[in-house]
Amino acid sequence: MAKFEFRGKSIEEIRELNLEDFSMMLKSRQRRSLKRGMTDKQKKLLEKIRKNPKKFHRTMCREMVILPEMVGVRIGVHSGKEYVALDIKPEMLGHRLGEFVMTRKVVKHSAPGFGATRSSKFVPLK
């Protein structure tokens, strides 16, 4: 199996980089976001992950860029209705948390619901 590399560096080498050096490896939008600094909620989430990486952490920070120290952590990202469990993998580096949790579900229509009128229950046969 091929070993994971991000921009020619292994995950161990990337973990040793500081935030500024890692941001230089990202695309411009993520780099600019990290350069502006993190919000208080993002800082708090990062501190919780550093304190206890084995615990399941829940967050609403969908716009947070995935950093090397988050790899291997299990995070619950808010989808607008519920928290969806997300295992952070090395391939997710540089992306945002919200990219991996969809906010809309596929609608599956079935039989008419309770209280439907007789005319609305009619389904023509093909």
C-alpha cells in the first residue's frame, strides 16, 4: 500500500511543521484563512483536541481548516440538524470540516401520509 504524502511530505514531517509553514503548503483560500487567525470557537476546539485526542468532540465550526494535529481524531460536525461523526484522515488535510458533512438529505417520497384526502391518495398506474 502506498504511503500517504501531502505535497511531497509524509504525515510525520507535516506534524512537525508549525502552523505558518503548514499554511504555505495549502491553497490560497485556506492559507489566507489561517493567516487571519482562528476564531475563539476554533481555538477552543483545537485546545480540546490537544488536551484529549481520543475523545469525541462536537463542533459547529464547519469553516475550520483541517490541520495535521487533527488527523486521527473523531469529530462531530453540525449539519444544521444533528452532529455527524467524522473521522479525520490524512487525505482531508487543508479541506474544511463542512465539506465532509452534507447539510441536505435526499428526499424519498413514498405513500401518502396520515390524514391525506382521498383525491391526493390517487397514484396513476403506468
